[in-house]
Amino acid sequence: MFRSMDRGRLMAMVEMLGTTFATRGMKRHVEELRVYWLGLARGLVPAGRRVDVGWSESLVVEWFRVLRLPPHQWDYPVRPPSSPCPRCPAPDGHAVEVKTGLTFPEGRKAVCTVCGYAWLELEADVRAASVDVRRRAR
Ligand SMILES: [Zn+2]
């Protein structure tokens, strides 16, 4: 399913993600990612394999999607907070359960517990400003 990418490309994505985490004050993520980066840099992480620090290539891509970094900025749709699943019908007004996949400073990734459909929910003020996020980032 998940195709392993070139190490140089993965490291560039890790660096980009680390900078983005730092900009958003996500210190624990920055620290973990730094260990993962060192593992990659010294060849301690076999291609496509996971390190104990809890980071993997697929998680790097997942965070690119969640934080809407190119080229993954359109992978998940953005919907208002507490949205019901758009795919599952809501019998008697009770929407099917939605769980939180990942949280980040300005919102969360929501996942439908029935069909697995995923989307992002952002705070209202962030939604309005999100178009400019990349330009404001250093
Ligand atoms: Zn659903």
C-alpha cells in the first residue's frame, strides 16, 4: 500500500515538518522528529521502517496532510467543527460517532467510526486565515 520514498525526499519533508511544528509551538513533536531525523541521517532507519521514537515515513506524510503542507494540502477536506460524517446517514437526527484522529493547535483530524472517512476541523478564525498560512510562515 504505502510506497517507500527516497531518503533525501523524506528528510526534506521531515525538516519542513519540524519547522512547521516549531512555528506552531509543538515542542514535543519537534523533539521526537529531531531523533527520527538523526536516525535517517545516520542510516539507522532501514527504508520504510519505523523507529522507536514513534515516527515513520507514513506518519510524516500524515502530518503533512493534517497541517496542509504541499504537496498534501488538499488530501483531507476542511469542514466546520463538530461536523457529522457526510457519507453516513443520520437516523432520527443522531449522527454516527466521529472520533478524533490527531489534534494540533488550531484544530483536529476527525474520523467517522463507521465508514472511516476523514476530514479536518479548524477553528473559525484559522479557517479564514488559512489561505495565508504558507505565506506568513518563514
Ligand atoms: Zn461515515
